[in-house]
Amino acid sequence: MPESVSGRLLAFDFGTRRIGVAAGQTLT
């Protein structure tokens, strides 16, 4: 897997978790 692809997946995963945490804090 090219570094660019893995980097995008890591950035996407990090962004998704960040959004999830923000949403969780907003709900609670």
C-alpha cells in the first residue's frame, strides 16, 4: 500500500474519531 493511501486512511480515521468525540461531548 502506497504511503499516500495509508496516510489518507490514517487522516480519515483520525478525523472520524475526532468528529465522534466532538459529537459525544455535544450529546452529553
